[in-house]
Amino acid sequence: MSKELIISYEEGKVRIVILEGGRIQELHDDEVGNNFTVGDIILGKVKKLAPSLNACFVNIGYEKDAFLHYHDLGPQIRSSLKYSKGVSSGKINSPKLTSFSFEEDINKDGVIQDVLSSNQEILVQITKEPISTKGPRLSSEISLAGRYLVLIPFASKTSISRNISTSAEKERLKKVGEQIRPKGFGLIIRTVADGKTVEELQSDLRYLLNKWNNICFRNIKKGRPPMKILGELDKASSILRDNFNEDFLSIVCDDEDLVREIKDYLDVIAPEKSKIVKYYNSHIPIFEYYNIDKQIKQLFGKHVNIYQSKGAYLIIEHTEALHVIDVNSGNVTANQKSQEDAALHVNKLAAAEISRQLRLRDIGGIIVVDFIDLTSSQHKKELYEYLKAMMKDDKAKHKILPPSKFGLVQITRQRVRPQKQLNTTEDNPNFNGKIESPIILIDRIQEYMTNILGSYKGKVYLHTHPFVAAYLTKGLKSIRNEWFLTYKRWVKVVSRDSFKYLEFQILNEKKEILYKHSN
């Protein structure tokens, strides 16, 4: 499916959205000047050891010391310490590792105090951004990510992505990797390298080695901890590096400087595609024009409608220990042969939406999903496999357990950044307090009217607040006229002064309530 990258720059914040078929698939916020991003490489100083945790705390310039566990040191930590110390002192004057004398790898089951000491300088990389009261999490196993390759200083082997298409292609890439790998460096060949030529891989390797040169001479040599040695790419470029493929049809940005930066980066990774980058210049905000603001209000509330379900929805709750997602069928009348088939159909739609919600909100930790009850063990297995397929492309590490005897599905998902929490409520115009966005109300009314007009053959009356009634009936292209053109049924919209702002009822000619919704 075709993808679009929409980038908005406003008041020092870059907001990035990946659209697939017009629907939001990923949403990223990037604060300009953010000094602690996943992938940043920093020359830090060990503040104190914590033998009881087999870890240490490192001063990297953040208000809270960062956490480095023994298992995140990497086998070649002694070589890394020796190299950075040699460069800082001027004893090592070359970024090449061909003549560097490597130290012995550390024991994987060792203890932190045998490797590090207080006030020791150490080269580290951020693997997890500060979350809540916790400082960043670190690794001293440095990696530099490119389009097709990941370069790992002080390592000595070539690894291949498990998602490469065939065993023959894996063998070819393994041989190419071993041929081009510089001495003293390891390589990881990424999935997007599938089918790429030796020249393309070598070009990416030169780009990464140039990065390593910059780390060595421009920063480590003159650096005094704590100091950032190499910043991760800006968010837009890192998204292009990790996601860009032939499916992208356009990249649209409302900031001229960012447009130039993106074009320059595409000239490196995909020169033939730089022409798809466009500058957006209009008084209508770019997120408004592409219908993104409306989708955000629909997607980040407690109540989330399930796409193409005609009335089913999710309830997403966050507790201190975990997230709970409840799947509700609403008033859905499915066309399936049985209630069991209908439940499976809604559950599959819910599974697709849940996988999207986890990515959009960057939900991590423990997630418990309460799907609609299924009695057939075959259907339970089918739903479980379907959920795993929907989650397959999620870049965050995750694990999905089979349904429990109570029918609950448990998911654990890696959290590397603070969870995205957007306020989708607005001030209540009738009373004090907050209400959900009116845009969500209009969508909900349309969903239930679509469901009822498709199944109920009698006259239908919609009772709602005067402001909402006016919005539904205004103009030749009103929503009510759209219902008439689609279903050849005229809906009588009744304005009710006594109704609260978000209250509505759908009635038949006998004044029987077919559906009601209140604040």
C-alpha cells in the first residue's frame, strides 16, 4: 500500500506522520535540541558502581545519572575503554583498527567491579530515553546504523537479518559482508539490503566509516566527559533510513530548511527519489489539510473505534502496572453465519487496530487484551496467529502469549521512549469539566446511523443537541443529505434543547429507542 511521510515544524517541535492509504500508521514527535535520544553516542564518566545490581551509574550530562548493566557492556568493553583512552590522551592517532591491539573479551557472567571503576571515562550509547523518574539506559557496545548496514566497532563477525528472503540470498550477503568488512569492525546486514549490489553496500559502509572517523578525531580526541560524541540523525532522517522503500509516493514538509535536509539525505540513500519531496506552503496547517488532526483526536482517546467494524470499539485503560485493552462489539450486527463467526471477525479487526495503537502510542510494558469470548479452540488459535502476524512488523521487541484459560491475551512490549499521551478532550460548553472532542461524536453518530440505516427498514429519527443538529443538516453537502443519497432514506433530525452537548438518541416511528448515547 502507498505511503506518505508528512512532516510539520512548529515552535521548535517536529511532528512526523507516516500515512498508509490515508490512515496514520506511525506518529513521532522530535523536540529540536533534544540531547538524549536513542542512538546518541556519549563520552561519559562512571559516577558510582552498584555491585548489588551488577551495574553502574554514568554521568552523561542528564539531570539523573544513566544506568549501565554488566550485560550491556558488550564483550569488547576492555578494547573500547583502551581505544577511547588512547585517543583522548593522543597515544592513538588513527580511526582505523587494523593495527590496534585488542584486549581479551570479558566473561559474560562476570561482575561490574572487575571491569569498571569510579570516575572512569567510558564511551556509551543511549538505548532507552529517560522515562518518568528514571534516567537513560545505556550500552557500551557501540553501533552505527546505515541504510543497509550496521557497523559495530571492536567486533569481528558479520551477521545477517533473519528476515532476508531466501537462504541463497543470506549466503550471498554473508560472503559480501565478509569481503567488505574492515578489520576490527563487525557488520550487521539489514533486511533492506535484500537484493542490493556490492557497490550499494560498499557505499553505505563508506558512509558509516566516515561517521566513525568523526567520532574518533573530531570529538573523542578533544572531548571531556560528559560530552555528546555523535548525535543520532534527526527523527525525519532516521525514519527515512529505517522505513523508506518503493512504497513511499510522497514526502511533504512545511519547513523549507527541513525540506533541503531531507533532499540531501535522500541523495545519499535513494537519489532517484529526491523528487518526491515537496514543500507545503499554505495558511491551512499541513496536519489539517491531510486530515491528521482529526485522526489524532479519534485515535488517542480512551474510546477507539475499530476500523471497518461498523460499531465495534476498544477501551484502552492505563493502570500503574499495565495497560488493559477491552474489545467491545457495540451494536454490530455482522453478516457471519453464527455468533462465533461474528466474534472472530470483530476480534481480527480489533487485533489489527491494537497492533496499530501499540505503535502509535508507543505503549510498552505489560498489555492485557480482553477479546470477545470465543468457544472454538481452533478460532482461538486462528486469532492468536493473526495477532502475531499483525505485530510482525513492529520494530519494538515484543512477545505475545497464547490466550489464557480466561480468554485473555498478554503482550509484553519493549519501551525505549516515554509513552505518547495526547489530550483529546475539550472544555465542556454546558458544564464544568472536560468532554471528548465533538469530531469523535460526529463520527460515532455516523457509525451508528450507517449500521441502523443498513439493517432497519422503518423511519429513523435522530435527536441531538441543537449545535450538533445544525452541523449535521447545514448545506447541500450536509451529512444528512449524504445519508439520503447513500441509503435513499430521509432521516428526521430533531433539535433537543434539553440534551447535553454530546447526547444523542436514534428512534423509530414508534418512538422506541434504537440507540442512545449520553455524556
